[in-house]
Amino acid sequence: MLNTASALIDLAALRHNLDIVRALCPHSRILAMIKADGYGHGALPVARALARADGFAVARLQEARELREAGISQRLLLLGTLLEPEELEQCSAHDIDVTAYDEASVEAIVGCAARHPLRVWVKLDCGMHRLGLEPVAWIRCARRLAAVRGVKELIHMTHFSTTRDMTGLVMRQQIERFTSCHEALRCEGAVEAAVSVANSAVLIARPELRAAWVRPGIMLFGDNPLAAAHPLPLRAVMTLRSRVIAVRSIGTGESVGYDGCWTSQRPSRIATVGIGYGDGYPRHAANGTPVRINGREAPLAGRVSMDSLTVDVTDLDHVATGDEVTLWGAELPAATIAEYARTASYELFTGLTARVAREYIGAA
Ligand SMILES: *Cc1c(COP(=O)(O)O)cnc(C)c1O
């Protein structure tokens, strides 16, 4: 199986990145975000490697159930999703925390909790307008949930829409909305709720917002969303690899790949690599996207196909069938590939398909 694409997952790098989060926020509990199958790295092996995290969060009940059934015993949060009453009961039975993110979910949780106790994260929409209660409703619902005996614990939660400008007006407005809502309840004195607002970018750039629970995702997998302004010694967890499956020479003016999107300007050597968009390598990767062959970079040439892609290796020596190729990893950040493909590392990681074998190294 030489030419099959595979993803090498370094669990030691994952633990290293958790240690970095811990060092940044020694007073916060860490809820590792491992939705979408652990950002494509495999939720269960990731959760096992992150045994020192205080909890995990996923976005589908099925994912939460699988983690519990596999013996993951830390706190487990189910992010906002539609739940039937019977599914909420399952959350209670399996000790899965739930998110109250609109009036209907609050109703359902209140209805369930009387007989089936729940831990509840009540989410404010502070400006993203995706999930969460608007401020007036949030205050009313948080107050109501706090008064329900079966609500074992209440966490005040929000999620900011900002991913880059962590100090600008939009960020300040969103912080202000959350703070005033949380303070309104705190001043009543009746509510004792932990706070959770920080994803990777927020916990990196805004130390004062780390609070009781931080919710890092992408940084655990080695991508620092604010690397330029806030460098951190994070390590890439995934290396996506394949092999050269063919090499050919072409003359000047020959085009490569579907619809001739790349044309040689000189006599060229073209290596065909056994990975394509059917594996999750982005079809929108532009000509010139770097690919590492035998430890050296060469540019993608022509449109990515379903099972293969083509690289201009004219400037590399001795490229041969069977040679090792790295599509992204420690030496070639997924964030770089994401830029060439006009997407984010999140989408690259979660877009890997089932036929890419995940291989694990560095288990403790
Ligand atoms: C995915 C997610 C996070 C983690 O975001 P990163 O940018 O990957 O750190 C945090 N909070 C919520 C609600 C999320 O959905």
C-alpha cells in the first residue's frame, strides 16, 4: 500500500500543545473542542491522548455517546444541536452537559431536568447571530434555569464572531454584551455560574477573558490563528502524506491537468502524486501551492484531480516513483496550504475523507 494517502497523527505533539494551553491558563479548566471527529484527527484517540484535559466538547449526540461508551470519563459538552426529549434523557443518563441556545432548547431542558438532572451551558448570542439567546431572553432564561432543581450546574457561555481583530470595536461590543448580561445576574446574587467565552484566538490574545473554562480547538492541533502577533511554540499534530505514483517529461507549452489550467514555460518534469480531492486535498488549491517531495518544496501544477495531483518538479533532482510526499505537516503548515486554497486549516483537517488512513504515533 505504498501510494495510498495517509495522515500521521502525533499524539505527543497534541499533548505538548495541551501543555501550552495549560501554561497560558493555569487557573482555567480546559474543555478541548474535538467536534467533527477531533477536527479530523480522530475524536477518540485525541480524547485518550488528552487525558489531562478537564473535558471535551462535540456537536453531535452520536459523537458524545461514542466517547462515553469508549470510557472517556471527563466532562463532556454537547454543543448546540436539536435534541428530542428522549435524547436529552440520554444526556442525563450518560452525564453529558447540554447547551441551552434558544427558547425551545431552554423549554426542553427545563422539561427534562426535573426528572433527569442536567448540567447546562446557557449560551448568549453576543453578536455572531448563529446560536445563542439574545441578551434580554438570555437573562430571563439563565435566571429560570438557575431556579430549576434538576439543573445541577449552570455555565454562562458565549462565542465571539471575531477570529482576527481581537481588540477592535466589534470584539469590544461583543465582550460588553456578555459582561453586562453576566453581571446583571451576578448582581442579583442568586446565581453562581462559571464563565466560558474563550476559543483559541480569544485565549491567546485576551488573557482577561480566559475565565473558568477555556475552549481551545485549532491550537491543540497545532495551528495558531494569531501566529504573527502572538507566536507560540505549538507543534503540528497531523502530517498528510502520499507518494509519487508517476513521473514524466513534457515539452514547452504543454498543459497539465483538467482544462489546461497550467502550461509549461520550459521543458518540465511533472510528478503525479497519489492524493486528490477525493482524499480531502482541496480542489481549489492554486497553481504554485507548495508540495514537499523528498524534503524539498515544489509547486502544484494544474488542477487537483479526485485521486491525484500534479507537481512541477523540474527544479528538484532525482524525483522518482515511490518517493515520499508531504502535503502538510510540521515543515509545511496546513495554514499555508489553506491560504493557497482560500480556506482555513479547520476545513482542511475536517475535510479528510475516510479513505485516508489515520496512523498514530507518540502515545503516552
Ligand atoms: C469550535 C468551537 C470552539 C473552538 O474554536 P477554535 O477556534 O478551534 O479554538 C470554541 N467554542 C465553540 C462554541 C466552538 O464551536
